[in-house]
Amino acid sequence: MQKIPQADLSAFLSNDTSLQNEFVQKIGNSFEEIGFLALKGHFLDSDLQASLYDEINAFFALPLEIKSQYEIEGGGGQRGYTGFGKEHAEGRSVGDLKEFWHFGQDISNLPHLKTIYPENIHVQELTSFNSIGNIVFKRLEKTAQVILQAIALYLNLDVSYFDQYILEGNSILRAIHYPPITETPQDAERAAAHGDINLITLLMGAQGSGLQVLNRQNEWIDAIAEPDELIINVGDMLSRLTNNRLPSTVHRVINPPREEWGKARYSLPFFMHPVPHMPLNCLAKTVDENHPKLYEDISAGDFLHQRLVALGLLDS
């Protein structure tokens, strides 16, 4: 497969059973065959996307001494700011050429979650930064919920199987800044080859090229979405749950050609995480004589902790 498949969420949201079934098969086949999908008809409008890009441009343009005030020591990068080069791909020691910000669930009006998740960090210098981030978070969370309902049907589960685990889940909206490259990188990429930790990832149209996907023939292909599309991909948690029926796809962000080193790149992925107590045990219907169980039982919270240690964001 040399091109990212496309689908329109409005088909699944329609009252036409044939269109709904066609959508379910489309995304299921796409996730089995390549693990990525370009999605139209989602809940995030272009004006809201533009507003968030304006806000993150303004944040990353702040002086380093101001941004660094929003970095939480010992927080594993789960909220607030993470400085340039501090995260690396699993199995590598060289940091990626990026800095980023994390929005999580807005728990200000959800007191029962305050003992489970850290609070979002509020940027004092930008009055609309957090409010716009929270709105985008909820729109992408809603889109992810519907996608997972379609995936549940593809797996012959109840349509609401994932709802119990993802509503008020530990999801993250990440704003990434890949600064201009000023000197020859020493074995470093903007984002080295990796698989995502979570169930599924929703990526707003990135400002700048460079995202590549490793297809099932071990070929790197460009993942390019139209401005009104989200790129959706399977994460490692969903791979574990489905015993690799829906495999997590390795992807990367390559460095631009030298003549484009002076250009920054921005990206806004939404990582759909479940609640920490969700079991990621392989579904019984995905295990049989021809498909032996590939993964040990583990909770989503424990799996996340393991991966944050492997990424260099937490001490063991």
C-alpha cells in the first residue's frame, strides 16, 4: 500500500445501515493493512484548528526561561512543557529534535478525577491558550470515541465496548514544535521511528511535511492528509488488546532537506488513552490455535508507566 486510505465519518453517523457497515469495514481493513487512515467529517472545524495553531505558535515563541517555568519535574512530561531533545524513541538514547506541550483532561470541574490525573498547567502569558486547547481536546475526544465504536463493531464487540474505558480517560493533546535546524544533526531526527503508546491517535493536519509510515512491506511512505482531514493511527494498547489483529504502525518524522532547515514544523496529535485500570489483556476472540496469545496481561496504567520510562521521561 503506497497511499493512506481515506474515509468520511459522516457515513458512520448517518442513518444508512449500508453506509455505516461500509465505514466499519473500511476502517477495519485500513487498520489491519497499514494501521493509518485519513478521516473527513470529524468534529473539529478549520477555524478552531487555526486558533489553536495561533496559540501554540505564540507559546513556542516565548523565551526559553518562560517556557521552562511550565516544565514539571518528575511529572513524566504528562502535563505542561517538555524541553527540546528530552524525549527519545524507545531503544534510542539520542533525543528527538522537538519540544512539546501537553493538555490533559480538564479536571477543574471533575473533582473525582483529581486523585487520578494531574491538573493542566495554565499559561499566564496567553489568555486563550488553555481555553482553546480544552475545546480542541473535547472535539477530538468525541471523534475518537466514535472511531472506537466503529472499531468495536469491526471486532464483533458491543458498539459501546470502549465507552466505559475512554470517557474521562487519560488522553493527551500534544502540541509539538520542531524548531529550525541550525547545525547538522548527529544521528537525531525530528521524531525517530516509533509506535504510539495509546489506543488510537488523531493527528490534525501538520504544518509541514515529514511524517512517514512504515507499511506492511517494510517500505516508508509519506503520510499526507488534506487540510480538512485527520490522520488516525493504531497505537500499541489497541495492538495488545487485539492480539495484533490491528497492529500498531511504526512511523517517524524525518528531517527536511538542507534547503528547508530554516523552517519550523508544528504538529498536533491527540493520544486517546483509556482510564488507567482498563485491562489490556488480549481479547479472547482474537486468540486461537492459529493466533496464539502474544502479550502478557497488563493494565493501561502500568503499560503507560513502562513506556514513559523507556522514553526517558520517567525514572524507573
